[in-house]
Amino acid sequence: MDRRSFLKAGAGAFALAVAGQASAATESSPAKERRRVRFHLGMAGYTYNKFTIDQTLAELEQFGVHHLCVKDFHLPIQSTEAEITAFRKKCADHGVTPYGVGPIYMQTEDEAKRAFAYAAALGVPVVVGVPWKADENGSTKWNQRRQSPELCAKVAGLCAEYNLKFAIHNHGRNPKTGAPALFGAPADVWEIVKDLDKRMGVCIDIAYTFADGFDPAEVIRSYAARIFDCHFRNISDPKNGSAGVNSSDGVIDYLPIIRALADIGYEGACGIELANAFPKNPAWIPLSVGYFQGLMAAVVG
């Protein structure tokens, strides 16, 4: 058995074990009506930021992941129609469906328009994005950028023009590990989008949300109508949203999170994000896939 076959087999066994343990834990409190998992388990493209698209798709096919949020290092925003067509075919050949693009950081209306045209050409329903502006001193450093309500208003018009959803990614309120003025928490996204086009919503980064002291399951229930993507990350430090680890080893209990997504009937995708997995921890991918597959199986009933 080669390394990948071994890892894949281990992930399957791990998924069954997680499902069995979680089912036993919830057996005594059955749902009032049958719960279904309607969302797709996918992969956030950033996980594979050091890999080519060919390597990425081969891995996803190997581990049974069929949905990908596309980053521009795999498909540049300036790609031609022919390049986008070839990319779609390559994904299809591996049984992978692009479900969104991003996160895409945009400072101007022109950048936002390019992002929407890119998503429309690829044929995905969601743009994961971050409309930003420089701080009061003109700094454009990532952790000093500020959210831009003005650009959000223009993006809302693009949602109507292209009939695409726009999911704003939260970045953590902790000034040491996040970008507190750049949509720090899902609540900060909500305050800006709640009165805009209903296709303006949130991509919940579970790790940042948890590290900021919020219950991710409650956040999911609070903003159910405007959740268009989720990033599944786990962390080793409960106060550091950037301390990434293998999904099953962290401090976040994902069972109530998966249950909340099932209860609200979320039908989009949830992308596993393992930015720290490579090159030292390749086993994190199949282990994380197995972990979430097990939890998804466990909450059905």
C-alpha cells in the first residue's frame, strides 16, 4: 500500500470512528424532526497555495473532495475565456466542481467588477471577497486595512447585475492575530450588509469567530439567511485564530457547528482550510476530510 492509499484508508476509518462516537453522544436527544445535511464539504483553495492546480485536483480526487473554492494563484483573475474553459474541464476530469472564488481583496470598484466578471465566466454562484480601504494613515498592510462600507454599496449593485452572491470573510478582532478593522467578526459584516441586496452575506471563518469568544453555532443560527460560505479551520490556542492545526486536534468542537448548519438547512459549501498543513503535515488533509465526513454522518437523524 503506497502512502496515499494508506492515508486515504486511515481517513475512512477515522470518519467511521468519529461518526460512531458522535452518534453515541447524541443518541439520547433525538431531533424533533429528521435532520439532514444539505451542504457540501469542500476545500478552500488557500490550503493548496504551494501546489499547482494539477497537484491540488489530484489530491482532492484521491481524498473524495468534490468542491473547491478557487484562488487566483490557481486561476488568475485575468485568465482568458479559453483558459477558464480549460480550467473547468480539468476540474471536471477530476470530479471537482468549483463552488466559488476567493477570498478576493478589492479596494476599488474596478477591482470588484473584475472579480464578478471572473466568477461569472467560471460559472460559480459565490464571490468570497473583502472590500477594503486604507487606514487613516494611508497604510495598506493587511492587518491595518479597514472595511469599506462605501465599496460594499457598489458591490451590492454588482450582485444584482450578475445575480451572484457575495460572501465577506471575517478576519478576527484580535489585533495581535487578526485584522480587527477588516470585518473582524460576522457581526461586523452583518451591520454593513443587512440593509443591502440580500445576495450580500458572510463567509464565516469558524476559527476567527471562535477565537474572538463567539459560539460559532449560535452565530450560524443568527445569520442563517446570509451565510454563503464557511471556512472550517481548527486551532490549538483558543485565543489565537491563526494557530492552525489538523481539524480533529484543535480546541473547537465542530459537532454543534455541523448540527447548526444542518438545522438551518444550509445548502452551500464549507471549505476545509489548512494553511499550515504543508509541507510538513500532508496527513492533515485526509484526517481532516475524514473528521468532517464523520461529523456530517453523525448529525443526520
